[in-house]
Amino acid sequence: MTKKIPGESEQAHQWEAQIRMALDAACMSIWNFDIHSNEISSSDHLQALFGLETDNFHPTYQAVLNCIHSQDREFVKRTYQHAIEEGRAFEIEFRVVLADGSIRWLASKGVVEKDSSGVPLQICGVFMDITKRKQTEHRRMEEALKKSEERFQIVALATNDVLRDWDLLTNQVWWNQSVQSLFGYTAEQVNLDATWWRERIHPDDRQRITTDLRAVIDNRKQFWSNEYRFLRSDGTYAYIFDRGYIVHDQTNKPVRMIGVMMDMTDRKRAEAELQRQNLRSQLFANITLKIRQSLQIEEILETSVTEVQKLLQADRVLILQLHGNSSFLAVKEAVVPGLPIVLGQNISDPCFSEDYIQKYSQGRISAISDIEKAQIQACHIQFLQQFAVKANLVVPIFRKNQLWGLLIAHQCLHTRQWTNWEIGLLGQLADQIGIALAQSLILEQETQQRQELARSNEELQQFAFIASHDLQEPLRKIKTFGERLQVTCGESLSEQGRDYLQRMQNAVLRMQTLIEDLLTLSRVTTRAQPFVSVNLTQIAQEVLSDLEVRIQQTEGQIEIGELSIIQADPLQMRQLLQNLIGNALKFCRQNQPPKIKIYGQVLNNHIDDLSVGNAYYQIIVEDNGIGFAEKYLDRIFNVFQRLHGRSEYEGTGIGLAICRKITERHHGTITAQSQPGQGAKFIITLPIHSHL
């Protein structure tokens, strides 16, 4: 047996009395809900909290639910069910309806007890009367709402936007004064029913706006915003940005919507105009690109009239070319079917006088929206009517600052007010056509020049053939018979005769050398070989072998440094080095043997007058010879240009010209650095990977 502790019963009664006092003071009831039996056991305050009579109350779960306000009942059931299923604590607030119909707010807190296997057994919790707290909160909300209403009224008077207060229960709308000032309605025209607002939404926007707004309200959301068009009193539409705040009651039911309608018409117009300008600019750019993609003037003019007609949606677009007798020829036309054809006609308007042409020559633009109402001569109206013209836009086309013709847009099916943008566009397109005409003229001139150059080159080749055969044959005979004359009759000739004979032989030798040099110069391009990989070191050594006798005669010292491999014509590279080394051996100082250095280097960066994006190599030929003043630098690379007399140094003055022609054929450059008496340095810059 358990030993009874003295005074235990009295202490328990004392604790129970204290708990009852605490429950009374807090208006609270303790309750337990047996999940399996559906019975509720509680303290004595449960019936009082729910306003029930003790004798008639059967404490079941359903009986308690029946006392809960109908709008809160489902919420309470869902909370208890989730607590049982998930085994979690809960804390909620809800309303109960007392027997006299009054409302009481209760707070409920509880936990779920489970057995050892985790099966829920019962809910243990408390109910507490929080009506006074809720009443206090309600009074505070009313005071806050009153202040908010006062602020709202002040804002309604101060703002230019339209404010509306929509009672969702009665469908009545309060508007501020801006609905009249912004949309032009009088107070009598403004209906307080929400239907009045809905009917003035643009038909194309109405279904979208009402559906979107209803979805926001039905889904218990607080904020809504959208854009639409709203009808003004004058029949025009304003672009509106509408924002709304939805007010809900204590049960989260939407009861009111505060909205602000902002007029965005000016901004929308600006955006639309900017969008149109961007579109037009893009179309203009496309037309310009199509014009510039062609070098054929016929194709350019055809593209121009076709694209301008599509862009302006004109009935006819013409290009007229001015003739010397003040008439025009219709050279291009794009026209809708069914209208008179102008293409190919010689336009000779009797009203086109020299003064009229002069105005177009000075840049005049003519924009006529209705030819019958325009202040133009009757003869000009009759002339235009034969082509069914009702409105026209004419801009001049200039080629190299001279009036070439006219670009014309016709409206034939109705009159048309030409916009500033359309006038400006046609003017810009006329400028593009003028540029294309100028480029076409330049292209034509260049084509003629190329044809003339080709003819000249052909004649040069013919000359080279003649020079290599017909001119040299008489020289060979003169040389041969001169040598025979010297052998057979040399002893019988006087000293003066022998001098004459020697001069003749020298002249023949110089003439042969000159012809050979000219042939070499012409063959740089006429007999050029394909580019291949060329070992410059090997080429330089072969040149030294060819010049061996001359090197020995001059006691020259030649040093070959590191040279690379490039893409080039091997024969021309050999000719280039041979001419430069030969010049260095020739133009040496007296009593000082020539010293020549040949070396190369790769350029890391491009230099002036050379293409970007290619690797370049420099060949340098440096000597200690007589040098020259650099003011003659441009002169020494021209044909027949000599800085010294023939009596001082032999040669034809063509060698460096051949060097320049070879480097130019290889897309490179040649230059030199020198001072008189201090030698010279010739620098050849060539692409490493050059192509024909």
C-alpha cells in the first residue's frame, strides 16, 4: 500500500481552488478532446465561454464546432485536423456565436498526445476569451482608418491622378475631382456605379482588364495593376496605368478597392513615336545597305524605287533623269497595278521653265498634299492629272553638286499629307542615290582607266618584244661589224678613227644594257612567277657567286647575316639583291674597298603604309660607299634618275626603279638611309606570307 502523506488531500484541494481562481480570472477553460470517442472533457468554464446551458450541453467535438461562427468553422476544423495528422501544436483565434446572437472571440492553444507507438490519443488545450482585446484592436483600427481616410481625402484634392474608392459589396464607386478635369466629364456624367467605369474601357482591353481584376480579387490578393485605354468625354482614348489596393475584412473577404488611375497618354505617344522612328531608321538603313551592296547603277536605281514605294506605301515612285533641254526621262518606276505607266516617257512639262529647274538645282523640295488645292499653275495640275496624281513629293538628286534628276513619290488613289519624317527620308535617300551615282561615275572612270592601262601594258609588252628582237638585232650587227672593222682595218685607221670606232662600240654596249634593263623592268609584272617559299640566305649566296669576279676586282668584303624564308618570286628576289649588292660594289669610295652587310629582321608590329594583320620581314643591305643626301631619296627610285655622271659611275639609272617595282609587286616597300661619304643602308620590308 502507498503510505498516505498527511495533509495531501487538503493540499490538492488548495491547488485545485487556486487553478479555478486563475481560470476565472483569465476567462479560460481547460479541455481535452478524446480523438477515438469524440468526447470532450473540460473545466467548468467551457459552457460559459461558448454561452451554453450546462444541463443541455453534451460535450462532444461536433457540439463545440456548431457553436463556432460559420465563417470560421471550416478554418478551425482544418487546423485541428492538421494538428492531429502532423502531431504538432497549434494556436488559433476564432469567433463563437452565443445564444443571444452576440459574437465572442476565443483563442485556442493545444498539443496532441500520442501513445508509445505514435498513434494520436487526445488533444489537450485551453480556450481563452479575447473579446476585449479584439474590441480594443478594432477601435484602434477604426481610429487608424479614420486618419487614413482623412489623409486619403487630402491626397484626393492634391493629386492630378484620378482616385476611386470602390465598394465591392455595393458596387458603388467614389471618384475625386480629377475624373472630371482629366477626362472631361461633368459631375452629372460621372455615374457612381462601377459599370460606368467598366463600359469606358476600350473594347479591345475590357475583357482582359475585367478578367485580370476579378482573378486578383477572387484570389484574396492585395495589389492589382494594369494598363488600358479609357474613353474621354470627347471620344478619344487616354492610356491609363491603373493601380489598386484591395481591403479585406476580418474574415479576409475583399470589401473595398482603392485605385489610382494615371494618364500616360503623352508618354505612350512619345514611346510610340520613338518606336516608329527606330523602325523607320532601321528601314532606311536597310535601303541604304541594299543600295551600297551593288556597284551597278541600274540595279541601285531599281532597288531605290522598289524599297521607297514599300516604305512610304506610295502608289508610285519615280526617278527622273534631267536632260540638257530641261526635260526629264523616267528611268525607273515602281507603281501599283492599274495606274498609268510613266517609265520610259520623256517628261516635258510646259510649266518646267529654266527658273523651275533652277529652284531644284538650289535644293528645293516640293510636297503637295492635294494638287487641286495647291497654289500651282493650271497647266501643271493638268500635266499631273494625266498620270492620276493627287498628291506628290519631289526631292532633287545631286551628283557631285550638280542636279542629276528627281526622286518622286505619287499618291494617286487619294490625297496625302506628307509628314516631315517622310520628306526628310526621301531627301536622305536622294542623297544616297546621289552618292551611288557619283561612285558609279568614279567606277566607270576607273574601269576606263584600267582598260587604258591594260591597253598600255599590252603595248608595253609589244614594245618589249620588239626591243628584245628588232631593236637588238641592228645593235648586234653594229657591234659585229665594228669588231670586224677594228680587226681588219684597225691598223690603217688614224688615231681619231680608232677613237670614233671605240666610242661607237661603247654606245652600242650602253644601248644594249639600257634595252636589257628596260626589258627587266617591264618583265617584273609581265613575266612574274608564282610566289613560293624562298630561302633568302641561299639567294644571297647565289648572287655573290654571280658577282664573284666583280667582288675580286673591287676587293669587296661581303658579310651575310641571318636571313629568313618568305613567300616570294625567287627570280625577282635574286634580281633585287643583285641590283642592291651590285650598286654597293659600284658606288664605293676611292682607295677604300667596299664593305657590305646583308641581314634581316622580323617586324613585330605593322608600320605605316603596310597592311594590318600580317607579319613582315626586313631585308637590309648596308655599305660603306659614297652615300647620298636623303633629300634625293624619292628621286633615286625613279627610272633614269642618276645622282652622278656616266663618266663617274656606269649604269642606266634603272636598277633601283626595278627594285622598287619588285617590292611593290610583293606588297612591300623600299627605302634608304644615307649621308654623303658615310655609306648607305637600303631597307626592304616584305610580308612573310605574301600572295599574288
